[in-house]
Amino acid sequence: MFSLSKILFLVLVIGAVWFGWRWYNRVGAVGRERLRERERRGSGKPTSTGGGNSPRVTAEDMEKCPECGAYVAPRSAVACGRPVCPYGR
């Protein structure tokens, strides 16, 4: 049947699962809040949760650097450190 040690072990397991679940939800909530705050600071205005007009993100084609062979976005590329790197001038 049930012994005291089995009951205590079951209570400890249930408690560990309960507190683990609460911790997991709290970490997720903090992460979501930080993401919302970062989006607010980045756009300069609060973000909407509805399907309204969301800000457009412009994509940029990647180009292969002729010197080092790395693919970079030309408008935001930085020099790779090689003397004849065409980016970062």
C-alpha cells in the first residue's frame, strides 16, 4: 500500500512540477514583455495587437564580398578587416 515515504515523494514531485511550471510561465511572460518594450522603442510608437497597419520591413539582397567571400547586405555592411575590402569605407 502507501507508505509515508511514497506519499512524501509524490508530494515533492508534484511540488517540483508545479513550481517548475510557474517558473516557465514567468520566464515566458518576462520575455514577451521585453520583446514588446523593444518593439515600442524601435518604432517610436506603441505596437497594436490587432490586424491593423503594421510597419513594413524592407528586405535587402545579400551580395558576396569579392575579397572574403562572405555574404553581406551592401547598405549595412562593415569592413571585414582585409586591406582591400570594398565595404566599410
